[in-house]
Amino acid sequence: MADKKENEEEKTKEKEVKKDDGTVRKKNPIKLISIFPVVFVVILLGAFGLTKYVLLPLSRKYQINKQIKEKVLAEEDKIPEMGLVYVIDDLTVNTLSSSGYRIVAAELTLESKEKDVIKEIEAREPQFRDMFIEYFRSHTANEISNISFQEESRSELIKIVNEHLNSGVIDSLYYVRLILQ
């Protein structure tokens, strides 16, 4: 037993270490052992700080951006609901410079989300029919037969109609029928 006590005392005592240059340095194993918990705590605090202040905020931003993107994509995939519509049918017009030989037969649908606009169009249908007839008469058969005419005329006609409305605006104009003979 005495030997065991001596061994333990020797372990806890400072040990002398001789270097090559002849100097003696005392080494304490307790000091070395006490440094490990401090290093461990510093590493833990660093990992905690990195996680809390860098990784989690980045993760939250990523999740928020992902939710926003999903919401936008879901809205893009949705087909917009149709508003109220008014149909102007049986428009038959002679084209410009055709001497009565070329005609356009058209049927248009005007769409608006506002009920008052549809009521105004219905009440003033003869005026709007006249505007459409005048518009088609101001174009030649070659212009009307051009593929881009439908898109260009759609935006022009929306602008013309909206300039003459008092109760609101139309949102869209659709060609239900457009025939050139």
C-alpha cells in the first residue's frame, strides 16, 4: 500500500525534465489536464455561436425564400378567373382600299372585373360598335391578315375603349371570331 501511495504522489508532483542544453524544466501534469476542459468549453462556445448566429439565420432565410418561391409558382400556375364579359357580335366591315371586295367578320368579347363597366358598355353598345367598325375600316386586308395584327389590335382596341368609358376600364379584349374574306 505504501508503494501505491508513493506512486500517486509521484504522479501528482511536478516532474523534472532535462533538456538537451542542460536546463531543467518542471512539468506539472495537473496543469495540462486542466487545460483540456477549457479548450473543450471554448470549442463548444464557438460551435454554439456559429450555429446560433450564422447557420440558423441562413437556414431561416432559405426557408422563407423557399416558401415565397413556392407561393409565387402556385400563383403563376393558377389560371386567372374570368371577370364579367360583354359580347359584341356580328361585326361585318369592308376593309380599307378593297372597294367592297374584302370584308372582315369579327366577334369580340370585352372583359372587366367591374359590373358598372359592363352595364355602361351594354347601354352604349351602338357607340362601341361604331368605334370597332371604324377601327377595322382603317386597316387594309393585308394588315388584318398579318399574324401580329391580333395582338396589336387587341391592345389598341383596349386603349380606345378605355378612353371612352366613364365608369372604369376593361381588363381584356378577346377575339371570338376574326374572319377575312
